Amino acid sequence: MATRTTIATAAGILMGRLRISSDEAFKLLMTYSNNRNVKLAGVADRLLELGDDKADDRALDSYIHEILNGRLSRE
């Protein structure tokens, strides 16, 4: 259940930032997860981790941009 909540919260972050529907947000997360061969929960965890860091909003924006463009993470 915690994983489902994490994924839903991550989708909510994308919805708020990108002004997209929940279906579109989930599709973005799934596509990124599949293309990068990373578990969906891992993608969601990273998004939440960056969203919690109010001091560095640029890192969150960068990760969202990466999800949108499907690029590999440079971390």
C-alpha cells in the first residue's frame, strides 16, 4: 500500500507542475521507468525525495525535465 501511495503522490507532483491529468502523469512515470529499466517505485521515491527538498527546487525541475525527455540520469 505504501508503494501505491508513493506513486500516486509522485504523479500528483507531476500533475501540479505540468498541469496534466493523473493518467498522463502515471503514463510519464511508467514510460520513464520502463525505458530506464528502473522500478516505478524507485522513480516515484526519487521524485518525492527531490520534492521534499524545498531548498533546491532546481533539482526537482531537472528530474521532471529528465522524465519528460526520457534522458538518463547523470547522478
